[in-house]
Amino acid sequence: MSGFVFDGVWVAGLLYELGVKLELKAGTIEFRNVTFLIPGAVAGSSLIMDNMSFVIEGGLTVAFVGPTGAGKSTILSLIARMFTATSS
């Protein structure tokens, strides 16, 4: 999966350099009681996220801030559907 992320970063940089304007989509992002385990891990041994809920209204800019290992990249991967929540 990590190659996919780096490809996306490379493409985003290229689009920026070329001056390509992307169409913004409206919508709301909602996590409701999301739980996530590391893929392939034994249940309960690698719990990353437990019962997380939040709503991001369309048009808002949001920042996920925290120390290394806090789950920022995992949240973005779940939003991008690179991973599937263990339960929700």
C-alpha cells in the first residue's frame, strides 16, 4: 500500500507544478464508532483505534496533529479507503 501513497504524493506534486486546478467536491466525512486493528494482526493485539467518532463538514479545512504513532496517517488511510475499518 505504501507505494500507492507515494504515487499519490508524486501525482499531487506534478498537478501543482502544472497548475492543474482540481474540482472540489462537497460532502461530509463522518466516523461513527470506528475501530481499527492492524491488517493481519491477531484480534486485540494490535488495536490502533477504538470507538472513534467525528464529523467533518464539507468546505472545512481540518488538521490532524499529534506525536508519531498517534494514528494521523491511519485516519487519512481510512478516509481514502486504503484500509477498511475493523468495525463501525
